[in-house]
Amino acid sequence: MNRFDLRRSTALLLAGVVLVIAATSAYGPSVPALVFVSRNPLKAAGPEVPGLGPYGRAGAAGGRLMVRTATGALRGLLPRGRFFDVSDPAVSYDGRTIAFAAIAAPGERWRLWRIGADGRSLAALIAADSTSAVPRFDDLDPCWLPDGRLVFASTRLAMVAQEGGLPVTNLWQVNADGTGLMRITTERNGAEEPTVDPRSGRVVYARWWTNRWLASEVDPGGVTTDRTRAVPADTVNLWHAVSIRPDGDGLRLAGGDPRSRATTMAYQPAVLADGSLVGVFAEPLSLGDGHGRPGLQVFRGGFAEARRPDFGAACAPLALPDGRIAFSRADRGDYGLWVARPDGGGLTKIVDLPGTLELDAALLTPRRRPPVDTGPRTRPPDSVAVASVERLHDDVNTFRFDCLNVFSNAPLDQPFPDAVPLQRGVKIRFYAALSRPLAAGGDTAVLVREAEVTRWGGVHEDNMPADVPMFEQLVDAEGRVLRSTKGPAHVAGLNFASFGSGTKCVGCHVGHSAQFVPISYDRARWFNASPAASAEASSSAPGSAGPRAAIDRRTRGEGESFGWRAAGGVGEFLRLRWKWPIEVRELVLYPWPAGPSRSPHPQVMEAEVVFLREGREVERTVLKGPLSPGGSHAKSNGVQVDAVEIRFTRLKGGPGPVQAGLAEVETIAKLVED
């Protein structure tokens, strides 16, 4: 090599290094290799982002499958023009194979494909002649399972959503070679965007949680679609995140803050290594046609207060190995790929191509395989949606329903609403939604069964129809729908259970499926009965939340938003009353937390707990303080009571007047026979 050639080679090498450095600098910090799609904006009015929500999921405007290397370099994975549009790439756990959805030509339907990470061995994932009850369907959102199979969303089942007349998505499962195709969900309105919880191997997906059938006390069947004839209730129409086993069994809420509808929403869910849930929110919560700008909600630890980092318009979150998230973010209306911490810090752009939307990033690296759930489903569901009343009562396609205690509440400080108040003579109604694609709303509601709730709050029913969308309703002895502080005891969405399975839960409230289920029915009888009580006090300090705040299951909060504080000190009392007698095992008293924002904060040095039945004292316990921040326990001897009174006999405080008060009172009890 002569001197000129050496100088030329050196210059070319340096230029290449400069290009790599420039690419890395332009596209941000260290990020593992990613595969994503670069898509054109949708031209027609409607959803802002192609692939987002029920109206945008099948939108096609043209796009390419792209790779961003760990150095920041970009390349196309397929030749231009091989597909008209692409979406939803997913990478196998060994990092070798990419599954994705694609449209071969304008006007065709979405189908699933697989390709090597090196861009070779392109093949259709499922044979083109696979059977379906629907002649024109879309296959979308592929996701690899830990055992090498894939789960994906599809409109193969002939159902029409209750809103918009859209085809219903459900989740299906298939082997990597295209064999073993099987439906695993029976959602009434939609199941999309599956992912895998890295801790458990469970499938987490977004479900369309709504129900056009409302509770009614004037219609003979107990339900109506006419809101003027319905029991007053808020509107429930949103996408939230649920999880199932890979065989479709064990449906339960995956995360969120169920104390409000908006803070429960989590479309395109992503589960971080620490169990935190990240999902998309927007208005309307149903992601209806023409929905507003999407953003991200973060739920630390899964169930927690919703946090909304200031990312602006954002969607398609992805968990990175170092705890950050990658996601698509709109910068001046043009979506690119960005990374940030879940708290919003470290926001950095990594890819943004002019004129296109960069979406659906997935890690293009080997990663730890989650636990493999090998439990096979007993039998796949029917190939068509259930449309006949006879199928609801065939005593073959069934599951067992067990709710160990409908009155049970979630633990303190967990973001779940209260269960229904204590009641006797309660009945439960089970309804099914039969598929009627040509009828208004796409279904017909049928009362499957009305059953007695045991005196202890239990429901135990065999031969319930499996693989059918269902909802429930609790009524009293006169047929009136039970009410809680959050509205009627009428399931606002629709659930399903697999053939041969059994459901087991406690409580009757939003998020009850995420509540811990005691190991036995006897243990489930014991629960925190405080929220079912009425609360009164000798006095309440001006501006405080009042005595009811001492039984709202919260021991923490800001200012006066939680807990009860009296106007005075020694001699003040708090009284709880129940409509029905209960057997009390113990009371747990929680003091106001100490802190500079709560001055003066009372310290309860001594309190008397008086147990009452029909106005007469049946037992008394003296608690010596100071009360423990983790709760001080006042044990009882299993007394049967209908009221409890807490009397403050000795207090200690800082400067200023000393005021009695409590952050919370737990009453561990069960209903009694008499």
C-alpha cells in the first residue's frame, strides 16, 4: 500500500468513526439494540397514532421494519416495498427471531410473520388457509411466551364490540412453527397488546372494560341499556391491564389505581423488573374514534397511585434492562423513540426520522427467560362465540365460581374501593352476554342463575358456563341492588373463565381479583369490617375530615385528607356502629403520623375500647400507649357486638392544644348467625 492509499484508508476509517460517534451522539445514551417500525401518519381523520386503540389498531398507511444497533446506527431489516405496512415487532428470548404483523399490499388484512434477527428466513407465522369463522380478520400484536410459543391478538372470533360496531379482538396462542392455534380468552369487547410479566411468566394484556348492561330495579330482568331506567352509576368504558396464565386461566387485574376510572387505564401495558406497570392513558378512556393525545401512566409496584411523567404525547412503552423505559414520543407532532426513567428524569431522544412515526420498539437482544407455566389447558374453547341459551346450561362446558366473602375489604392503604356494606339475605345474579353480531350492541344479556349468598358472605356455585362473557350483581332480599360508596354492586365489565377451571376470590369491588385470597373459607370469614360501619364522634376539629375518615382504610395522606381529629383532648370519643351484629377478634388503632406538617400531633398514651351490644357494654379493653405507627391491637374474646366506642383517657402532645385523634381503626371481625 502506497502513502496515498494509506492516507485515504485512514481518512475513510476516521470518517466511519465520526459517523458512528455522530449517530451515537445524535441518538442519545447507551441503549441495547432495538427493532421498531417506522410508519407513515394516517391520512384520514381519526386516531393520531396508527395501531393505537380499537379504531387505530388496523389502520395502515405504509411503514418499514427497522433496527437501531447498540451504537446508534440505523438500518432496514427488509427491502423497501416487501410489505406495505408493518407493526408490533416482538423478539424471542434468545434474541434470534422477530415476529411481527404486516400487510402485504393495500387493502389486505394484517397477518403475522417471522424473520431472523439477521434479516433472513422470512416466513408466514400461520398458514394462510388456517380456519376461521370470520372470512376477513386481522392478526396483530404478537408476543413470545417463555416456552417458545407466541400469543397474539386477533379478530378471528365472530363478535361485535358493544361500542362502535367494531370486530372484537381476543388472544390466541400458536407454536413457533404455526401449529397448535388456540384461542385463550373470551373477552366481550377486546383483548390487545399482550406482554409477559418478567417475574411470573403471566400474560398481561389490555382489555376493553365496559358493559352496556346496567343494573335496574324497574326492569324484571334486573338489567337495562336505558340509563334513565338504571340504578345511578358512573360510566365505565376504558382499557385497563389484566393478567392470565398462558393457558388463559386465572384472570385478574394486573395493576393500576382502581379508586378512579382514569387512574385504572393502562393500554399497551409494560411490566418493569420491579413489578411496576406502565401503560397508555388518553381521553376518552375507551380510545374512541378521534381520541385525544395519549400519555403514559406509571404505577410503582403495580398497584399504587398513578404518576404521569411529563413526557407530553407518548405511547408504546418498553422496559429496558437498566430500569429505564423506551417509548414513542411526539416532538412537534412527529413521533420518535425516546428513553427516560419511570419518574420522568433523563428524557433523551434516541431515534427520530423525518416525516415518519417511530413506534413499537422491542429489545433485539437475548434476555432472561421468565418462569414457564407448563400447565396445559384442559380443552380449547369453542371455535365460535356462544349464542344459545342451551349452551349456558349444558352442564359440560362449565367452571366453578367461589367468592369466599363478598364483604371482604383490601388491606389498608391499598388503592382499592371498599366492598359492599354488611347485609343479610343477599343474593347474587349471574348474567351472560350471548353473541348477537347483527343485534344492536352485538349481544343479548341472559340471567343464568340467581343464588343465595351465605350468611358469612360466601358464594359457591358449580356448573357455571365456561368461555362466555359474564357479569354479576348483588341484591338484597327485596331485589334491590346493593350499594357501596362507589356505586351499585353490579360488575361494570364482563369476565370469563376457562372450561374445567375454578375462580376463587374475596370482595366485591374494583380490583377484587388482585386481593389476597385466604387459604381457607374459615379464614376468609374474618375481614376488616370498619368501612361497613357508621362513624360518629364527640367532636371534630374545624377543617378536619370528620369521623368517617377514621374508617376509610387509609393511614397516610396529606393535610386533613385522612384520619379523624377531635376538637378537644381527654374525654373525646369515636364510636362505630353496624347494622348487623358482628363477632370481633380485635381492633387495631393507628395514630396520626408525626411530622412537621401536623403540629400539634397527638400521642394517645391510653385509650379504652368499649364493646357494645344493643347499647349495653359487653367487654372493655384498655390500651396503653403510645400507639404504634404500625397499629396497636386491642384483643377481644370473640364478643358479639353492634358498636364499639374508643374513649381517650390520656394524651400527650407538643406546644398548643392537645387533640385526640386517630389515622385509622381496623375492626377484624366476621358476621354472626343471630
